[in-house]
Amino acid sequence: MSPQLLALLSAVAYSGCIISARRGLQYSTPITVTYVSLLVHTVTLWSAVFLTGGIPAVATLALALFLIGGSLQPIIRLFTYSGIEKLGASRSYTLRATTPLFSATVAIAVLREEAGWAILLGTLLIVGGIMVVSWDTKDQPASFRWWHLLIPVAAAFLAGIVHPIRRYALSLSDEPLFFAALGAACVIPSGTGEEKLGRLWTTSAGSEKRKSWNAC
């Protein structure tokens, strides 16, 4: 299977996840959706690892880099699902999809990769897309605040840092299935920070609701 086709199938599958999360958020909270997604992530990928030969031998540095990246994954997902809750699936994920902007910046500045005209043009289009989405007020919920736009951008920023790290780690040990499953092992140590962040979102949402009731 070509890398382009694999990336396209990944994008289609992820769009289905976003729509499902949006529906689930009508009856739940971003932190619950985050934990459920990580639980499915853990069970599915680790089962696949053991069904395809077990844990492979990998470079220590690659292992450490994926553990670092994996520790940010719960926070990235929480920001992603919180953005969907606040802005809706289409508007939020348009901003969430700015990850390549940050990934390209890290790759050029840190990994010394060269930026061709296609990358520069793509970066300009991404920036233009952010501006268009930020100005669009159609179907804007009454509870909207300008800083809600920063939630999916924060997820994109963190993902943009993690992606080049993972790419470098995979150049050391080409075991994508194992490393994808390894990210789930970082959920427990990073869970405390995520839970605190989740309580912050809940408190903020509750405060906004109380303000709207007082205004009535």
C-alpha cells in the first residue's frame, strides 16, 4: 500500500472518529470521551502487537522519544474534544488541522529539513484558513468565547511538536504498530494532569452556564 493511500485512509478514519466524538459529546464530557478513546486505543493496539509477533527489539532512544510524545497524547485529545464541544466538529477540526504548520516549523528549525515552495505555500494557506475560520460567525453558539478558538489550536501546536519527534524515532526503529501501542502506556503517568485539566474545563463551563442563567 502506498504511503499516500495509507495517509488518505487514515484521514477518512479519523474524520469518522471526530463525527462520533461530536455525537458522544451531546451526552458526555470531553474528559470522558478522552478516557474512552484511550481505553479503546490501548486494548486494540496492544492486542494487535501480540497477535503480530509480540514486543519487538527497538532502540532505547526511540523508546524514550515515544514515551515523551505519548505523555502528551491525553492532553492533545482532551484539547481536541473540548474544541469540538465548544465550536462544533467542522469548525474545530479545521483549526485542529493546522498541525502541519507547527510540524513544519519544528522540522525546519530543529531537524534542519529543507522547506520547498510547496511547504511554504501550504503554510500560507493554513494561516489563511485560520483567519477565515476565526472570522466566520455563522451558527456560532451563544456560549461562544473568542478564546475557544485557541483550544483546537493548542491541540494542533502540541501535535505539531510530537509528530517530528515520532518521525525521528521511527527512523531509529521502524516499528510503527508497537510505538502506536506504546503511547497508551503513557496514559497512567499523565492521567493526573489530564484529570486536573478536565476539572478546569468543567469548572469553566459551569461558570459560563451560571453567568448565562444570571443574565436571564
